[in-house]
Amino acid sequence: MIKSHTTEIRVRYSETDAMGFLHHGNYPSYFEEARTDLFRVNGGDYRAMEEGGFYFVVVDISIRYRKPARYDDILAVTVTLDAATPARLKHSYQVMRGETLIAEGTTQLAMVDGSGRVQKITSDVPGIG
């Protein structure tokens, strides 16, 4: 199983604020894109998982902003699966522009069913085990 993966993302103009910086509210989406790519390279299929009635929901997120990013910057978002419990996944993230650390963070996800009840992550969920 691959524990770490890097996704390149180019900052779009619509993602910047009035000062021309990448708006802080976009980082969770960048984390999600990288995390979904990690799931995919490990054989995961979110669509099939959700059609089966299971969902990963973010239960905790932390972001530390180090340097600003601007329109048209190419960012490398690296996600690492740090821990997996029977019902949760913990990931860490680094957002880099070249050699410059832009931001770092963590998320915790819980596996739930359609009614929001916590479920165990089983081998039926490809890309985890």
C-alpha cells in the first residue's frame, strides 16, 4: 500500500483574494484532492464506496499557513496516511511551491453510513488495507 502521494495543483484566479493570494478557504479542497488521489492510486473508488452506502467525513482539520501562494503558482500537495484505526484515518499534508513550504495540515476522517453512524473500515473498502 502506498502511504504518501503528491498531487500538483495550479492556483486558479478565482481562488485568490483581493490581495492576489490563494484564499485560505481553498486549502481544505486541495487537501481533499490530494487525499482522493492517494485513495485512487491504492485502488480506492469513492463512487463505488458511496453507492454502497459508506462515506468518509472530515471530523477534524488543522491547517498552518506558512507563506502565501498566488495565482498561477504550481503547488505540490503531498498527503501521507499517518494512522488508520477501525473507523478513522489520519492524514498529514504539506503544500510546497518548489522548495518553499506554503502550508501544512492534518485531517481525521471517519467512516459513516448514510445516516451518519460510525462504521468500521473493512476490507470491502479497497485502497485502505
